Amino acid sequence: MSERIKEIAGDVVARAGDAKRFLVAIAGPPGSGKSTMADTLAGILRASGQTAEVLPMDGFHMDNAILIERGMLARKGIPESFDVRGFLDIIRAVQLADQEVLVPVFDRSREIAIASARAVSPDHRFIIVEGNYLLFDQGKWAELDGVFDYSIMLAPPIEVLEERLWARWRGYKLTEEAASAKVYGNDLPNGRLILGNRRPADVTLDIA
């Protein structure tokens, strides 16, 4: 997989040409490896002398208090549980590459988004945006169509996602019952929704 990411990094640099700012989207279901790939790609780009930063979509989760009020806490992670307008505003600001943009980052261990936790500098040439719904073609998420300069879709088999999601939630010391609710009541349904309603990507990876 690392060799494939190196190939993608080369393709990204070639596509960027002399662009001052180049946005790369890494989309996919929960458990597909988006965060890992984003960090790996950023590391490869930096090692080759480029400047890169990762912008996670998860920082735009609505706060639990709002989700409780709206009866959506158990389905945290569905398209409607994100601040899509805020995310779109940040992406548009980042596109301009004319000033520093502070972005939120999600702390999964505490299930909260930390405001202004990462700085995207005008000097960061490559911005790697990673998240579930970057290529989702429904609702307000569809406004992202045409925003990214390069897109990658991670689409492992459902059984692979299931295994990874179980490992994730057990890693957070959830009971078997609570982990099962996360996997089958939320994450896998979201994964199927994402895989079934996506725009074409420049690269689609379905390897485990």
C-alpha cells in the first residue's frame, strides 16, 4: 500500500503543476483508513520537499449537546450530524491560500471537536482533506463537487470495514453491546450510504 501511496503522491505533484494551493480529498466509509492514508501521503509529500497539511472533516461534528437535543446522538456520524456550512466555509477559505486558517480537530477519545486546533498556513501548498462525505452526492455535501483538485476514494469490502470497526470500538474499551451498537447501528449503515452515493474519484482503492 505504501508504494501505491508513493505513486499517488507523484501523480498529485504532477497534476499540481505550478499551483500555489492544491486540494486533495480522501473519502471513504468509517474504518476505511482515511486518516492513516492522509498522514502517510502528507509525510511522503513533505519528504520530497513539498509543504502539506491534513484537514480532517471530523472536526466539524456537531457537539453532543446539539445532537442530544435533535435526537441524533446514537447516529453521530450521519450526514446531518455535521456542520456542513461551517465545513464549506473553511474549505473555501483554505482554497484562497491568502491567509492562515485555523481548523477544528476531533478528539475521538472524548468525542468532542477542539476548535482552532490546527493551522493551515498560506505556505502549505498541498492540503489533504479527509472525511466520510467529501464525495457524497446528496444534500449540501453535493456543493463540494468540483472543489477538490484531486480525489481518492477508499472502498474496502464491507467485511473488512466490519472487522476494523470492531477493533476501533473495542480499542476504546466499549462493552461488546456498545461496540455492536456502534458498528451495526451506525458505522456500517453510514458506510453503505457513502459507497452507494458517491461522485467518481480520480483514484479508487478497494484493497484491504
